[in-house]
Amino acid sequence: MTEPTDTAGEQELEPTGTGGRRHDIFGASGFGDTSGFGGLVARPPQLVSTPRPYGEWFDEATDALQAAYPAFGDAIERVVVHRGELTLHIKREALVAIAQTLRDDPGLRFEMCASISGVDYLADPTGRRLHAVYHLLSMTYRRRLRLEVSVTAEDPHVPSLTEVYPTANWHERETWDFFGIVFDGHPGLTRIEMPDDWPGHPQRKDYPLGGIPVEYKGATVPPPDERRSYA
């Protein structure tokens, strides 16, 4: 595959994690690539808001949130509409208040937190590579909304939403287990899928691949009265 014209003459691949362009599907270098991805150049995303009008019900919902939450302008970093979905990128300090407003305001009524996902954008140009993504559902209006909060790996703290949405409990535990995002105020932030003594958080992009010894040889299941309690 030939290189795109805007990368012709470049000899060295730019490193990942710097916010620059990433060459090859995994940013690999130093060997012949026969995968068909050798000419791929991934450019850093444009971290800007979608211009209004957003379309569909998105303008109505953002206007209702702005009216119900006066600090909307300071709390919202970006409003992104992409492929028919609305995402609000918000500051972590405002997460609980905005979630409660989205749940309780009669013009919004996002009564359910359907899931929480973790994402590690290792090359995030802002340096806040760890993202907590909340998928909210309004059963009243049959609408779906996404909230997204980003933090650094050095300060991966986000307020827990368990007081607003009880369904956040296990989702936050799984996100902490795999990505190391610490949900402050969670009633029992422990591993949920990996063993209690597992080192690190295996879905981070810099987690080592392979070479991990099998952990379950000779494993036994303790009797029910000796198992760990979360009470």
C-alpha cells in the first residue's frame, strides 16, 4: 500500500501519547507491514463542540438542562452530536449535580443509568486519558444521553453516582477493576471480575500483554460462610 500524499517523505513514526499523528493501526514501527494498515495515519481528534442547531430532540434537552442547572456553561466542556447520539463532556466536579438534574427535572427525566464504561485514550491530547462514560435512559421520553468525564492516570478520581443511580454500583466497580478509575464515595469499591490480588488494571492501554502466569491452578472455592462479605 502506498503512503498518503500528506505523509510522503516521513521516515520516523511519531510516538503515541504525544497528541501527534499515529502511523499504522497500532503505531508500530521497525518491521515490514503486510497487514494492509501500513499506510494508515490516525490524526488527533478535534476536541470541539458540535455547532447548533443539533437537531432531533438534542436542542430541547440541552436547553432544559441549561435552564435547570445555572452553572451549565462552567460545567460543560463540550456538547458533541455524532451519528445520531448526544454526548455531554462534563467536569468531574459537576457530575453528581448534573446527573441529579437530568434525573429529576420534569423536562429531562433520565431516570436510569443503563451502564458505565471505561475508556483509555492513551494519546489523548489533553493528557486526561481515562474516560468514564455514562449511558442514561429516559423511559418517560424514550431518549438516550451520554455523559463523559475524563481524568489523568495520576489523579483518576471521579465522584460516585451510586447515590443518584443505584444501578451505578456494579458498573463503577467493573470500571475501577479494569481501568483504575477511582469512584469516590462508592460504598464498596472492590474488584468484581479479576481476583482480589490481581496487579494493575488490565484494560489500560499500557498494561503489559502476555507473559502473565496462569492464576487458577489448584484453585478452590471456600464454603459460603467463609466467602468475602460486602455488608
